[in-house]
Amino acid sequence: MTAYQKLMAFTRETGALAQIAGRLGWDQETMMPRGAADQRAEETGALQSVLHARRTDPHVGDWLQAAKAPDQAGEAQLRLIRREYERAGKVPPDLANALAKLTSRAQGHWAEARAGDDFKAFAPVLEQVLRLKREEGAALAGGGDVYDALLEDYEPGITGARIEAMFARMRPGLVALRKAALAMPEVAAVTGDFPAGKQMKLARELARRFGYDWARGRLDKAVHPFSSGSGDDVRITTRTSEDDPFNCLYSTIHEVGHACYEQGIDPAYRLTALGQGVSMGVHESQSRIYENQLGRSRAFCGWLYRRMTRAFGDMGVADADGFYASVNRVHRGYIRTEADEVQYNLHIMLRFDLERALIAGDLAAGDLEAAWNDRFKADFGYQVDRASNGCLQDVHWSVGLFGYFPTYSLGNVYAGCLHEAMRQAVPGLDAGLATGDISAATGWLNENVQQYGGLYEPSDLIERACGHAPDAAPLMRYLDDKFTRLYPG
Amino acid sequence: MTAYQKLMAFTRETGALAQIAGRLGWDQETMMPRGAADQRAEETGALQSVLHARRTDPHVGDWLQAAKAPDQAGEAQLRLIRREYERAGKVPPDLANALAKLTSRAQGHWAEARAGDDFKAFAPVLEQVLRLKREEGAALAGGGDVYDALLEDYEPGITGARIEAMFARMRPGLVALRKAALAMPEVAAVTGDFPAGKQMKLARELARRFGYDWARGRLDKAVHPFSSGSGDDVRITTRTSEDDPFNCLYSTIHEVGHACYEQGIDPAYRLTALGQGVSMGVHESQSRIYENQLGRSRAFCGWLYRRMTRAFGDMGVADADGFYASVNRVHRGYIRTEADEVQYNLHIMLRFDLERALIAGDLAAGDLEAAWNDRFKADFGYQVDRASNGCLQDVHWSVGLFGYFPTYSLGNVYAGCLHEAMRQAVPGLDAGLATGDISAATGWLNENVQQYGGLYEPSDLIERACGHAPDAAPLMRYLDDKFTRLYPG
């Protein structure tokens, strides 16, 4: 075997083990008995040690030096394997270990603090997480920007400065749209009788219509919706709320976007470095375009209105237009995950600025709640009423995900670019959407994005698909057009 | 750290990885999407490679040489770790690899052949499995008896000769009981309306009553009932047949016996060599005593009759005695897993003799069907009608489990010993069973068997619990007493 072949065999086995780790995570959120948590932590720890040892195995370095890529895909393989190997080698094992242990504990502390609306109880833990993340970031940055080094884990090629500039360009338009919408009478949520079982049945149908391959996946309930796994075993979860059917249905469409990306990657890349979504931002672009540009479009809402009326009866809206307005209603709220397409990005900007300050050491963990509440008041115009509606609402920081939040907005930006390009390439899209047929859109996305897995760097991938570099303008055009019609003022 | 501590840390991590492998197996039988099979095979293969590498890691040998056990449990740890290490070292990696690959393929061939009742299609595959198993057995035996070496994997300390002698003592009594029972009018199965949902609800209640800890387990449906996992995550499966509620209910009680053994082991042994059932025979003793000596006892059947009448209405039996007779009915049948307590062991004796002959090379794979059918006719008095009712009914041989079958009867023998001892130690047992309270029995079993995990060798464990070495006489006394009353002839 050549060095390249040895490297590929070894990393493919590592990829298989990483899939197992993912499946364990899925199990933990869906199936695991509650009394198994401690034992599971030990099991997961053992598998993570194995993965870490393989990712830092000196053989990988030797093979990388000697390997010759046979083709373009092989070059991409080597590039991604090298990046991961170099990254893993930069973090001292003791630090990696300490981080893994701390963040697994910290998540429990966060959940407790959130349940009790008690930020003070969480602050010392967050301070510890921050200390280790700064250390990790410094080790990765090697003298460069620490926050940028953390970003690189989620969105290779991006920097904090570029995100800052992008957000600065988006902000005025979003603020204006928000202001216009909130100045008008509030659109009501749908009302009616939405039994959980019927929601799940429709969720399954929606998954199928959006292209989810049921032979290679499954849908279960979980506290937080997620998609897990790559290739031939990509599982999704959702949740139901009897008051709000959109929670279940649009979460499902969102996770189907993630899942179709993973299911749609060229099978030749399975279990290799190319065999998964290339970045968090691109991943989120798929879930967002499925959920928003397609799922919340006027055309699709016309079909969904009829389908839901058949399933649930009267929903308190006069017609499909009223339904569409309700699906896209802009209203006051504290929670990022419940925000509409306009305000969502404002939630992210707040987190981006705060986490950069936390990592830079300009904001102490203990001062986060006050800083959050001040900023929220300034951006949204009203006071956060309790920590679980404020800085304790998201799990991310407790588990060390600093640099992750902006990828949600990057996903929106990429989705905006892809949507504009797709509309040009597939003119009759709305006709299909209006009959519940999403295949033209999902086909285009598979062909232009999903199949490539990790073959191209994120911004190259978007540029290949859209004919231009990633840019917030298409998203802003789309939001302007959509929400100016919905809220003409 | 001392060598002992290093060894324990390393093997405990291996134990954690082995638990993950078990969980993957559970997932495959209960949750996995059907299209994920190939990818899963690769994932499982990767984890098995890791496990194999750890089990043969030369460090283990070094630590074993240097380690000093701190106490009795430590001595047992070293004994079991040494046994596994030496076993793993005896099998050439290429052979282990070839066996793993072949048996994973062979199971599919077996399933296909069984579905088509076509032994000829399976015979060449079985021949390949046999060749590799003989090779493996020879490597393990190092000049000793090959079948004994294979037995050692499932029941340390037992030999083919001892089993042969034990079976010879049991056989006349079993044949006489069988003859007497079949000479009488056949007892009918229960009849009625047994919806699957109600069966599952009762199965859950039975699991609780038999001591299953729901906080550390779960029950799902699967094609074949099984128990999986150790310590704090021990999952069981069952199945339902709308004609035959006992299929679901007694399978559940059986698997609860296995599961309570695993859940009941001293938590100090978790993930170590002592942290699981000590042998297949002892494991089966727990499932059998739960299912048969307790679950099919007259006292418990009285309670179950009332409980099932409440759930399902009329079952076509006159009273609790009629119900008890139906639960324990002896009737003609081809299938081991459906056999009553008397005939079950005859099914095992047939398999034991045939598999010993197969391994010894005295019987060729191609001649198995004829040999099976002749032997079945001789033992049971009627002709096998098709291969799926004959030599293709069990999966075991296809996956290389030679030496496994006799542990089922050993389990019955151990259960007989334990039951007799328990009846002496806990005089009021039937009073509890008659009210559906099994705790006195399960408490005794936990104290005398389950808590010890791998601390004692199988026969020592039984001797400590019962005051005498394992012996078939108590089982035969129990069967004689029970079935002579049921079938007085």
C-alpha cells in the first residue's frame, strides 16, 4: 500500500469510530435510560480518547509527508486530514482532557442554573470554561487572533473581522425591517387543536417531501431538535408543542435540511474527511434554505395551509395569505431559536459581540448577565425578565462552543446567495412548491452543494454554486422583499 | 501508578469500549435504519479492531507480569484479564479477522437459506465457518481437546466429557417425563384477544415486579428477544404475537433475569473484568429461574391468571389450574425456543452431540441436515418437515457459536440447584409469588449470585450459593415433581 492508501485506510477507520461517537450522542438524547448518565460519560470518554489518540497518531504525520494524492478529491482529503492533524497536535493532551471533562460537567451546571434562573450559580463555571477555551485558542492561534482560531473549528477561512464587517452591513436593514414590522398590529399565531400524533405524522410527510431518505434515517422526539450522523445513517429529532404546530413542523424541515446534506454527499467519500458537511455555516445554509426560503415561502405555505387544514381543521386564519403571515410573523420575544428570519440575525450579532469580548478578556464571565441585558435592551427595546430568557437560554457557551454562533448567520447569508442563484437556475420553482413538490429545489441543492461534502472550502463552494463570493446582499434583498410585502407599514 | 493500577485503568477503558460495541448491537436490532447496514458493518469492524488491538496490547502482558493484586477481587481481576489476554494472543490476527468477516456474511446466508428452507445453499458456508472454528479451536487448545477449548469461551472450567456425562444422567428422566406427558390428551394453548399494546403494558409491569430497574434500562421490540449491556445501561427486547401472549410475557421475564444479573453486579466492578455475568451458563441460570422456577410456578401463575383475565378477559381456561397447565403444556414441536422445560434439554442434547461431531470432523457440514433429521426422529418420534424447523432454526452455528448450546442446559441445571437452595433458605416464597411479589426470590439471587459478577468461577459460585457442586439432580427432582403432577398419567 502507498502512504496515501495507508493514510486513507487509517482515517476511514477513524471516521467510522467518529460516526459511532455521534450515534452515542443521538442515543443519549433519545433512548438512554436516565440512570445511565455516569456510565455513559465514561464510555464516551473512552471512545474520545481513542479518537484523540488516532487524530494525533504520529503515523498520520509520516503518511501525510509521504502521501501523493491521486486526484483532486485526494488533494482535498490530504488538505483536510492535514488540517485536523495539525490542529490536534497544537492542543496539549492535558488541556484537551481538562476541556472535555469540564464542559461535560458544565453543561449540567448550566441546565441547573437555567432551571433556577440563577446566572450567579453558573458564572464561576463559565469562567473556568473561558479560561480553558482561551488557552486552547491561544495554542491554536500560535500568536494570531485567538477568537479567529476558535472560529476556524466551525468555519474554515472566516475571521472575526470579516464577520464584524458583514454584520455591520446587515444591521441597518434588519433594524429597519424589524421596526416597520413591530410598528404594525401584531399578527396572531395560529390557534386550534394540534394533537402531537398528527403533528408527527405530518412531520414525517414533510421530511419525505423535502427529500429525506427514510431508508437511511429515522425521526424521534428529543428535547432539542438535531440531526446526527453522516452517509447512510442520518437521524433527526423534533419536538411537539400542542399550542404551536410550527415548532414541530419547521424544526423537522430544518433538520431535514441538515440531514439531506449528509445523506446527499457522494457515497465515494463515506467515512472519509470529505464525507461530511464542509462547515457549520454551509450546513446551516442547507437547514435554513429548507426551512425558510423554501418552507416559509408563500408558494409552499399555500400547499401547507391546505394540508394542515385537512389535518387539524380551523386554525384561526382566514386563508392562505393569513396563514403565510402567521408563519412569518415578526413579534417580540427573548429566545433566539423562536425568532423570525429578520430578528434572528440580531440575536446572533449580540452573541457574537459578547463572546468575542469574553474570549478577549474584555468582558468577565461574572459580568455577562448585565452586559447581555444592557445589549438586549438596546437592540430589542425591552428588558430581559429572567436569565433563562437571557444569557442562560443557549447551551453553547457552557460546552465551550465559542465561535459557533456566527455560523448560524453565515448560514443565513449562504442560504440567501444559494436561493438567489437557484431562483435564476430553476425558474418554475414556485409552481412545484405550491403543490408540495420540493424536488426541483432539493435537486439543485444536491447537485450544487450537498454532493461535494468537504471537497471545496466553504467560500469556494458557495462561489461555485452562485457565481460570486459569499455576500450578505442577496439575503438582505430577499428579506427586504419578503418582509416589506408582509409589513408594508 | 502501580502496574496493577495501570492495568485496571487500561482494561476499564477497554470495558467501556466493549459496552459501546454492545450498544451498537442493540441499536442494530432495534433502531437502525435498514439502509445503514453496510456502513454499520464498517463502523462495527473499526470498533472491533480497536478492541482486538487493546486485548492483545503487549502492555497488558507487561502489567500482568508486574501487577500485585491488592485484595481478593483484585486477584479475580488479574485471573480474568490474564485469561482473556492469553486467549486473544493464541488466535492469529489473520484468523480472527477472517472469522469476523466470514461470520458476519454467513449470518446473512443463513437467514436467506432459512427463509427458503434450503440447507444445501447454506452447507458450503457452514463448512467454511467450521474450518475456521476448528482452526481457532486448535490454536486455543494447544494440543488439547478442540471442542473443550471452544466451550471455555462460554463456560470456563467445563469440558465436553463432563457435559456428556451430565446429559447421560438427565436423559432417561426427561424421556420418561416426555413420554408420560405426550401420552395424555394435549393441553390447549390459551385463546382470546391479546392486543400487542396490552401485552407490552403487562410486560413492563412484569419487568418491574421481577426487579428490573427501569431507571437503568428500557424495553423495545425486536425480532429476537435479548438483553444487552452491563451495569447502569442494560436494555431488553421482546416481541409480541397476537395469538400467543406467553411469547411476549415469558420472553420478557427471561430477559429480565439476564438483565437483573447485569444490573445487580456490585457497582465497584463496573466496566472491569468482574463487571459482567461470569459465564453463559450462570447467565442462563438467572433467566431460566426467573422464567421457569418462578414465572411458571403454580403460585405465580395464580396471580398472573387473575392479572391477565383483568387485562384480556376470557382466555379459554376454566381456572388458575387450567391456566397453569396451559403455561406449562408439553406438546409436539420442532423449535427449541418454543419448547417446554422438559423437552428443551432434549433439543440441546441433540445439538451438543451434532456440534461436537462437526468440530471433531466426524460429521461433514453437508451431512448435517440428514444427521439432524435422523436424530430428531429418534429423539422426538416424528419427522422434521423442513429445514427451518430443523437444522436451520438457530442462528448460532452460522455466527460461529460452537460450544454455546450446552450452556443453555447448564443454565437449567444451575437454576435447579439455586432453586432448591433458595426454597430452603426462603420458606415463604410461594406466599409472595401468589401475590405477584417476587422480591424475596430476586433478593436471594442477588445476594447469592448476581452481586458477585465475575468474582468466582462458575462452579465455585454455584457451590457457594447452594452448598454443593453443580449437579443435575435438583433440576431433575424439580421437573419430576412438577410434571408428574401436571401429567399424572
